Amino acid sequence: MLGQLAEFLPIFEEAGIEVVAPKVVQILSEEELLELVPTVDGWIIGDDQATERIFRAGKAGKLKAAVKWGIGVDNVDFKACKELGIPIVNTPMMFGAEVATIAVSYVLGLARQTYYIDREVRAGNWVKPAGMSLAGHTVALIGFGDIGKATARFLKAFDMHINVYDPFAKRTEEDEEAYRFLNFPEELETADFVVSTCALTPATKHLINAESIQRMKDGVRIVNVSRGPIVDEAALLEGLKSGKVHSAGLDVFETEPLPMDSELRNFDRCIFGTHNGSNTIQGVRRASHQAIRSMFEFLEIGVTA
């Protein structure tokens, strides 16, 4: 939302609301938030760690409501909001196709090594690595929510076989016909690609770990467009070093931004992103309008966003 803030300022101005938008690339520290949040009536939360301590400080100040911009809520203490009487919602069902296209771009990039070729050409080399056809190969898709369903639909168009792992999946008859629904890690060893689109919960943290990687096919390609801690990066590194894992496409990491001393940087065939899978002009516009509408409802402001 910050990148397109100018587009939404007139909505706030019409409502007589002053907007406080710190210039930050990823997140503010807890100490910075402890100073800022108590001074505002409403907080539209991005990727910042919205902890109980911050909400308590906000409640002791002016804070009346909060909205989690986007889909993921693992960085927000919703329980604390409930206990403190702070109304809060997120903006679900906004970025399914956006994040899914990033997942597919990573699958394509890892299959044909296009990013690696690009880097080599820029360095003055003329490499021709053999790629992998997508048709007939198998994807283990972890998560079948809005993003997972879109990812499955897009990859199916490449004639890939899709094994879905999601105990809470809401599936239609068409889904049952198009995909196979399995219990993780059942038949994980058949997958050429493992793609994570699931939410981060205690059950999914480090779901892709040393044990599950060992079960995978030799030369597997791993894609994560959900949350960094789904993948145990130490285990992934061992898999990359041994060759068990051919390569990985990671839009998210356990620590963001990716530390300069991360050994992941040593693997040229891998593709890295900046937790930017949802960031399209259209997607940001949809989510931002929804976040503003929700905030105005909480604050009982009668202006349409």
C-alpha cells in the first residue's frame, strides 16, 4: 500500500483523517511501533510484528481498531486484540492469482533454469543447461486456500499432475476430478516440485525439514511463496549441498531481508524474491480499498473507499 499511497490519500483527506506512513522497506522494530501505535486511532498492519505488548501500548493510548492488510495473519496477535477489545480483521481472498503467478514463475524458472542463464549471459558466458519439461511431471502442493487453488489451476494448464496436501481443504467435485488429495507426506517421493502456499501455523512450521526432504525425489525442486519458516533453511542448505535438492525458488525466508552471509546465496540455480508475491498494482489496489473500508467501519466514518 505504501508504494501507491498517493492514490489513496484523497479518500483519507475527504474523511478528515491524517495518515502516518513511516518510510520503511520491510518492517518497523517493536520499539518504533511502541512509540507510534499509541498515537494513532487506527493501525493498518503490514508485515510488522503486531505483538500483545504493542497492542497494550496502543490501547493505553488512542488506538481504537486495526486491520491486517493482506492475507497472512501469523505476525498479528489476534488473541491479544480480542482480550483488549480492539476490533481487527484482515483482507482475505485478495491475492490468490497474484501470488500463484509468482509460484508458477518459480516453477518455470527452476525447470528451464532461465534465471541462471540470464545471470551467466550477463557475466559474459553462453551456457545451455538442459531444462525439464513440465508436462507429465508431478507437483506436491502444500496448501489449498485461495493461493493454492489458483496455483493448482495454473500448473494444471501445463499438464502437470497435482498432489494436494491440506487437511482443511474445501474442495469441489471438479477439484476431486482434477487433483489428488493426500495426507502429508504421503507419496512425497513422487513429486518433481514441492510448492508451499500454506499458512504458517505451529503444525506447518518447518514442515519442509531434513526428514521430509530426505523422503523427496533426488533432484527435487522446492518453491515457497507462503511464509519463510515453512522451510527449515538449514535442512534446505544441506539438501542443496548434497544435490538431493536441485534448486529452490524462495519468495520468503526465515529472516527477512535475506542476510548477506546466508549460504543460500552460493547456489546459482536458486531463485530468490523479496516477499513480494502479492505486489501488483491491481492487487494492492483491491486490498487497500478493502482495508480502508474495514477501518472506516470500525471508526464509524461514513466515507466510501
